[in-house]
Amino acid sequence: MFDDEVYKNAMKEFIAFLRTLNTQKNIAFFSDVSREYIRHLGKGEKIPTIRVFFNIIEAAGMDLEEGLHLYISYLQKQKMALAADRTKNLEYVQKLKTGKIRPKKNA
């Protein structure tokens, strides 16, 4: 299971890659969405529907299967990064509870 943050960050990377293959204007035009929508995807503010996702892949000139594999690899990378961040936070809380470290005081 993936968090929304994972999907959005993976989509940011994926759109950035697709924009190396084709322009934002062409991707938007050929996938029948606005440039504004592509921009929102590129910033990680939205998650596309399956239909729009497939249209974006094809509009960029990429094979669907190849595009799905690439997006899945971005998802897995983002999931592992989020898990690592959460682990660091848990370790910090555990150290605070055991007194091994002291919290920083704000001046």
C-alpha cells in the first residue's frame, strides 16, 4: 500500500522524465488535458486518473508497458525513501524516551 505522498512524488519524477521526451505543451495537447494540469502533476499536487495517465504516457511518445514499468520503479523508490524517513523519526523518538539524547531547546 502506498501513501498519497508516495504517489505524488513518483508522479513528479515521472512527469519530469516525460518532459525530457516531449514538451509540456505537446503532452497536454495530445493527452487532452490542460498545460495547467500537467504543471500540477509535475509539482506533485494532483494524481491523474488511469485514463489520463495512459494518455499522458502515449502523448509523450512512450510505450505504455515501458511507461508503467518506469512509474512503478519511481513508486518503489519513493516508498523506500518514505519508509527510511519514518524509521529515522521513530529512532529519534525512542532515543528521546530512553534519555539517550536531549531535545533541542528553542531560544
